[in-house]
Amino acid sequence: MGPGAARAVARWCAGAGWPVHPLAPRQKTPTANCEPCRRDRHRPTDCPCIGNGGWCHGFHAATTSFERIDAWWEAQPRFGVGVSCGPADLVVIDVDAHQAQVPDRSRLLPGISIGPQVTLTGLATGFDTLALLAALRAQPSPAEDEGTLRVRTPSGGLHIWYRNPDPQTRYRSSTGSSPKVALAWQVDVRSDGGYIVAPATRTVSGSYLPVGKARHPAPLPAWLAAELARTGHVPPAAALDSRTTTHAASPPRRRAPKAAGRILEPLLEQVVACEAIPEGAGFTEKLNRAAFTAGGLVRAGHLAENEARSLLLEGANRARPQQEHRNGTIIESALSAGAQRPFHPKGRS
């Protein structure tokens, strides 16, 4: 995008009611926090920068304010554009086409048994598993849905944008490799607690280009909503933080209880400290430990799952921004494993 184009995209998204936040120039990850926020780790809800017009903490700073958008993109015209999915009432199906070993058929569609009579020859990507799920439900694949906004990614994947027609029902984000909450292998879900790259954004890998004529999301199909509910994407009402916090748009997110914070914060600090050590820092082990602990705290009722996932992703993507997808995979796996062992911290609040 040329000078001013990114700001025009950000304004277009905000005009559609989708809160936006800056992405680092030519990257698909949020721009870095300011130096004080980098030095003094704190929760987004406690950050003075957001209230003062800053862009710290990624999608937590997302806004629909044209005044703030103009200020951000005038300060740095090369920023990309991210959309905070939860406050926008968006459910985006993120279909991956990564080269990866195909797992056993029992793990392709969580909760669905795929018998040996079903031929899987040629199955290689999320396009195939999404098409298989749709075929089993006698529905067309969402990847072929010309009635909704679809965006081709630089890696050959596809973002399929839908509007949540029932804002009272919230959907959690997930990765397609998660053993706990997943729609299909290599099919991610971006909704509450997640963001998506806006159409026309350009990165070092290429551009995010709309496919077909549709430029707005259609309502989430009923059959797909049912599948999301079946696969655990609708969290219990008590665990909902509802929409992700945005500037002057939503109530503040619930803070984790102090006892849980005392346990988790030091582990998160170890993850973030890996930012200064590109290799040999034990990043994977530290992230796995933090996410496993968070899973136990969530299972025991001391921490909301959306809050845990958001904190983990923020720390991991700050330390290793070039491997966002892998970070999500590590977190989902460790959260799931930790949830098998509820953790009650001493001196709980």
C-alpha cells in the first residue's frame, strides 16, 4: 500500500464498525509497545498509554475513532492494519495451506470419526479438512462462499470473514492444531481474544487480497455456528469476558485474581525476556511452562481462559514475533495439558 492507503483501509474498517490497531510495518504482528511498557510489564487494562491515545498492547488498543486512526497513521504511514475480531462481532475462519505432516484421521475433525471407507488421498491442507467437514454436513465449503468477504493470504491460505448474527453468543479463538478446541486441522478461528489482518495489507511475504466481489461479511451460517458450539468455541457464560477491550467501546476486561497473577506473572516475564535472546533462551520450554500453569489455573476457576490465552499470546508474540502460528500451537497444547491438572495457588484471593 502506498502512502495514505493504510490509513484509508483503517478508516474503511472503522466505518464498518470494526475496531482497528496498527501492525508493525510489513509484518502481520502488532507494532511494539512503547519503551516504558516494554520495561514495566502490566496488563492492558492497567496501561495509561491506551487511554492517552497510544497503540500499545496490540488489539487491546483497537479503536473506531477516526481521530485516533488519523493520528496513528500520520505518525507512521507504513503501519499495517489489524482488526480486533471480538468487538467487531466477527468470526473469521482462517484456512491454512502450510506444508505439514498430515495427522492421523482421528485428529482431522475433532469429535468426528472418519471411517476407513472415507478416502483421504490428496488431503494436504486446511482447505481439504474444511471441505470434508462441510461435505459431511451436506453443506458447501465456506472457502467457496462467494457471498461473504474472503481474503487470500500471502502463504496461499484464506481468511473467510463472517458476522456474528447473535452478539449474545461469543466465540473463542483457536488454532487448528489444538487438541482441546479446534474446528478442523489447519483451520484456525479468529474471534474473541484475537485479531485478523485487514484486506489490502502488505507484508514482506506479500499482500492480503480480497477474493471475488463480496467486500463485507455475511452472517455466520447456522450449520457452521453449530459446529463451533460442538467443538468448544462457545465458552461457558461464567468464563466469558465478552468482547475484547477496545478504546471507548467495551467494559474493561476482568483482571485475574491476585493469587493467580502472583503465580503466572513471573513465568510470563521469563517468556518476554527471551526477546533479547534470539536463540538458546529456552523459549519453547518457558512458554510451555507458563501455558501449562495457566491451564491449571483456568481449570481450577482462578483465571478466565480468554484472559490466559491473551496474556500468553501477547508475551510469546513479543518475544518471537516471527513465529506467531507456532506460538499459538504451543500455547493451545500446553493450556489443554494443564487443564487436566487443576492448580489452586496458596493464599488465593
